Amino acid sequence: MHIGHLIRLELVRQHHSATWFAQALGCSRTSVYKIFEKSSIDTDLLLRICRVLKVDFFKFYSDELGKIKDNVNG
């Protein structure tokens, strides 16, 4: 799972621009593009992103944990 890629895909799905996203997060466009490159992300920043895009990106991490648990128990 690459969280930055998932965030970028959601932004595109919602038809928002990087400029819009930067303004909503209160950061620069350059910072937004750096977010897209991240394979992991600070939880405070992820929470802000979840609120802006109205998507629970933490669920992706929970799903990954579920797969690990299934592999251990399987």
C-alpha cells in the first residue's frame, strides 16, 4: 500500500486540483506533491487529509492489519 498514491487517486476521483487540496490543507502545492510521493505519513496529517477529502484513509491501514492477522491465523 502506498498512501500517497491512494490520496492522489482519491483527489482525482473527486475532481479536485492540487491547488484546491493545498488550500484546503493550508499548505503549498509543493507540499501536496510531496504527500503524493509518501509511502507512509504522519497520523496528524493523515487525519487532516481524511477530513478534507471525507475519506477514512486509516481504513487502508486497518485492512492491511487484517491481512496480516489472517496470514498468522491461517
